[in-house]
Amino acid sequence: MFVAALDLGTTGCRTYIFDLAGTIIASDYQEWNSFYPSPSYVEQDATVSQIHNISKLI
């Protein structure tokens, strides 16, 4: 049996797979697409980019 964990961060999503002893069996990372419309502004399209990246990791 294994446990999956998702870490949804500011710049991307990391997925970990653990065994029952807590050992990391596998991990992967997908970065979000970020847009910079003006200095000091960062935007992300949650409906497309983030859901797509999460589905690739699972």
C-alpha cells in the first residue's frame, strides 16, 4: 500500500508517493505557467494550467 501527497505551491505542484514506513518511493514536479503583466505582478490561469499539471502528476 502507498500514500500519495500533493504539495500545491506558489510556483508549481509537487507530488510524492510514500510507502507505509514513510519512505519516499517517487516524486515529480510541474511548474505553473505564470504571466507577468507589469512589474511586481504575477498571474496564473488556475482553470487551465494548474488543473492540467495536477492531472499529469496523478
